Amino acid sequence: MRSLLGAYVLEALEPAEDRRVADHLAGCDACGAAYLEVADAPSLLALLEEDDLW
């Protein structure tokens, strides 16, 4: 499940897979903690400009 967290926070999963991850996170403290570590990634990525990536 953890391998899907990056795609989950970027809203890049298919709806069924997104629901599966959300359901899992609701009941798994370990994955919930891992999610919190990456949850801010989309807003942080939005701060970057294209030149920052090179």
C-alpha cells in the first residue's frame, strides 16, 4: 500500500484504487503515518518552477 501513497497524494490513481487506499489508510496507523509524511508534497511541488528541476 505504501508504494501507492505518492500517486494517492498527487491524485493520480484510478477512482477504485483511490478508494482502496483511502479505506486502508482509515484502518492502518502505520500507513497513515507514512501518508502524513508525504501529504504536503503536492503543495510543495507547486512552489517549484521549471528551472528548479534542473
